[in-house]
Amino acid sequence: MSPIFKCLICRKDIERSTKTFWIKKGHLLCSSCFDLIEENSKKDKKTF
């Protein structure tokens, strides 16, 4: 079982490996927040 961390944005509990935690330097996102950021970045690229 992987440890529980908090999403950096919404503070939801998410389960990630300790290795991922160290690779991301503690900046972990839940899938909902990650998808929202990706969606917004795609919209920004289309406007240029």
C-alpha cells in the first residue's frame, strides 16, 4: 500500500508512491487538478 499525500491544489488525499513524491519534490496533484491544468494549457496554446 502506498502512502497518502495531499494534492497541492485542492488538498484531497491521494495515494502515491514515496518514489513519486521525491521525484516530484512533494508537488503532487490529484488527477482532477492535473486534468484541469492540462486542459487550460491546451486552451492557452490555441490562442497564440
